[in-house]
Amino acid sequence: AIGIFALLGLSALYIKLDLSPLNTGFQEKMVALDGNYKDDIFQFVLLNALAILIASLIVGTWMSVNRSKKLNLPSWDPAARRLVINLMIPLVAGGLLCLIFIQKGELAFLAPITLLFYGLALVNASKYTVDEIRNLGIIEITLGLIAFWKIDFALLLWGIGFGILHIIYGIFIHTKQK
């Protein structure tokens, strides 16, 4: 579900920016905003990202709580608290860094930052959940670094990391847990 939300949001962003996944105009579109926060594209980017984040958090929490109920396990125990704390430290740091980049008008770097810090969060929290989370985190970190290096493909790499990989990972975990 989270991967589908990411791909839907990304598709809307490509349409709004009038780009295709292999178009190399992403950086120019973001730099052209030049910190103009009243720009409708900037507002769309921000609202789109918030919608994806909120929908993902709601669905992820709901799925986690339901799974705990099915297994007759508490959904909020010391292990869950440690997982959330270890996940949130890099996520909050990455979120604050994104706010700094937004304030400076450097919007092109938001996709690589989110990939990189999400990957770091997964690796950091992986000791409290299934082993595959660590591998997903390492792939997200790698995609984030590549996105910094090839900034024009940052949105495409973001779509792979948050969209396609979440769909593949979700199918894999669902199949493994049956």
C-alpha cells in the first residue's frame, strides 16, 4: 500500500512538473522555483509529499496493529518503543535537513535526502524487526547516494526506492509470513 501511495504521488508530480521519468529537466524545474514559496508548484510538491507521508503512516500503523491483534501480541511493548525510537532518530534528522533545504530553496535535493535518511532509519531500526529491513535500508541508502550524484534522475530513483521496492518488499514479507 505504501509503495502504491508513493507511485501515485510521484505520477501526480511528474504530471504537474510536465516531466517524464527519463527527462533530465528535474533539477532545472526545481532550481527555477528559486525559493519562491508562493509558487503553486512548490505548494504542490510539499502537499503531495505530506499526503504520501500521512497516508503511509496511517496505513502502516493500521496494518501493524492489526497484525499484532491477529497474533495476540501487544502492539506497543518495549520492543516496539525501541523500534520507533531507533527509526525516528534518523527520520527526524532527515526531516529537519529537508526543512533547511526548503528554507534555502534547494528543492532538488529533497528526494535524495529522503531516500538516504529513510535508509539510515531502516538500518538503525533493523535490529528490532525482520532481517530484510536492513537490506531494504542499504538499498535505500544506495539509491539516495546515486540520486545525489545523478540529480536529474532523483525523482525516478525516489519512485524506485519508495514505490517499487516497498511493493516488492510488501509482497515478499506477506508471502514469507503466511
